[in-house]
Amino acid sequence: MLTPTDEESDHQLLSHNSHVAESQDQKGGKHGDSGSTRTAEPNQQSLHHESISHSNNVDNPHLSEMHCDTHTGKQPLKCDTCGKGFKIKTLLEKHLRIHTGEKPFACKTCGKAFRHSSHLTSHTRIHTDEKQFSCKICKKGFVGKSGLKYHIRTHTGDNPFACKTCGKGFIKKSLLNYHIRTHTGEKPFACKTCGKGFIKKSLLNYHIRTHTGEKPFACNTCGRAFTNNSYLTIHTRIHTGEKPYSCRICEKGFIDKPALNYHIRTHTGEKPFACKTCGKGFIQKSSLDTHIRTHTDERPFVCKTCGKAFRMTCNLTRHMRIHKGEKPYSCNTCGKRFTQKSALTSHHTRIHTELPQQHFCKEEEVLSDQQRFGRLIMAWTRLGDKVLPSPEMS
């Protein structure tokens, strides 16, 4: 993917090669016939070449400007914002987009915009599933060469960009820059709807979709849609059964690396995220964020249909199924459908699972449904995997 600097270098190289070729043409008479004609030919060729060059420059003033600057080293066009110099106007125009934020090239599929057409071309391969570059180690495909280069470092363990605060290494500088903000607390990208801040713009864009409801990435198997492509990639592994991340302690597999990292903490007992109000610790930050809302009673996720508010977006998603009439969970035994997975689990164990009689007492008949269900939970816990559905099935 070419940057303005890359394009400028290419222009300089082409101009230089043209100049060298011109000089070689002028020396070409040494290979011709002997005699006085030999000295005349180079001058004629040089004059002819010069005439063509200048006539072409009239038709293409940018090339003329660029060619002359290779001799003088002059960069007549300067950016008023940062002072960087450019030899041709088109490169300056592309550079200015960095300061203005202009992104004239938009994806027709998801609406994401880019400063350069080459960046858009690479992006569209995400939607077409065109992946020209593949890893020789794991065969994973990538839409761009740079993506492959960074991926290879995940195999080699090469993390050339290290954080000076905590020593954590990263495969590319942009990831290090984002990480540094976790130490400084800087969140320069804020949501205009709810004010929540983010360390990078892509996270803000994904967050905005939680307000708009936009989910442009849909699963071809079940139709479930997601706010970004990475969530879809992880989701598809549920259908394929792929679990590329394994725990070295118990060998349990996971569909993504964060899930593995959280699992490892169940072995180590590490809970790095602590609540400042009550001191309770959590293995992941999202759990802490949700917990804090129990103290503040903040409910940022609001149903547009009835106005009911929720602390977590997953609760809002489940609630919306009531309005839409969606029942995505079906019983494999009788086919009955449910809006929530917990309701399906309850149905299956109450209706289709036979529990040993020794787990009940005579007063069971007069217990409320809630009390009865609580005792069932205790029974299932004692029975273990023989009755409880496995995490893979849940």
C-alpha cells in the first residue's frame, strides 16, 4: 500500500532512470561505425531527445515540474500546516488530507472512508473475501502484504515495539501507541451520543453502531449480524468448531485469544481489575465496567420501543426479542423455541431430563417454582457433566 512518501520516491526513481537512460543514449555512438559521422550522431540524438522531452513537458506540466526538480533538488510546494515539501501538486493534495481529515473514497458495502483509493481497494477485499497473501505457517490469508508481515511476527514472537512503562511488546508501532494510552488514560475519540471515550477511532466507530443498531457484517450460516468483521470471524468458529487458542495448563481450546487469557486467570487466580468502591476483583475489564454500574445504577442501553433501560447491551438484545417475537433457541427434543438460552436450558432439564430421586425431599411439592429451580441447580451441580450441558453446547 503506497503512502504519499512512497509515491514521491517512485516518481523520483522514474525521473532518475529516465535521465540515466538519456545519458546512455548520448554515449551510444561508441558502438556505431568509425569516422566523423560517429561524432555527429550523438549530438543529433541528444537534440532530438531534448526536443521530444520539452514537447512532452508542454503537454504534461506536472512531469516537467517533477523532472526539473530532480536536477535542482527543489521542492516548491509546501504544506502550510507542517511545512513538508512536495515536488508535485497531487502529492501535496493527498498529504493535506491527513490534516483536514478528508476521506473522499468510501466503501459502498459498509461506508468506511479512506484518504487514498489504494486503501479502499485493499479494504474491499474484506467484503469479497479476496486474500492474495497467505501465511506459509498456518495458511491464514490476508488482503494486504503488511497484514501478513505483522501476522508472521505472532509466530516468530518478534515484538520490536516495547512499552517503556510496562515492557509489553507489540508487533507494530500503532498498537504500541494505543497501548500507551491505557497508561496515560488518554481517550481522544469520544462518542457524541453518550460521551464514552476510546483510545482509537475504530473502537469509537464500532461503539456508535451500538446506538444506531447498524450491523453490516452478517454470518452466512445463521444470519446473525455484527458491528465489525473481527466479531464475525470469531463467531463463525462456533459453527466450524475451530478453536485455535489452547490453554497450556489444561489444553482447553478457545475461539479467540482474549477468551484464552481470561481462562488462564482462572488457573492463576489473577484478578487485575478491582472495583474502587467495594474492592471486588475481576479477570476482565468489561466485567468490572458492568459491576460498577451496580453502584452507580447507570443503565446506558435503552430500548427504543418501550424505553426500558439496561446495564448491559446483551440484556437489551435479549429484551428486544420480546418486541420482535424472535425465538432463536430451539429444543432439540421437542422443537419448542425460546427467546433466551437460559429458558431453553430450564425447559430441557425440567421436561426432558430425569434426575435421581434422592436429590428431592417430600416438601418439594409445596415449593414455589423459584425454590424448586434453585434446588434443581444444586442437584445438577452435584451431578456434574452427566446432566449439565457442556460449554460447547451452551
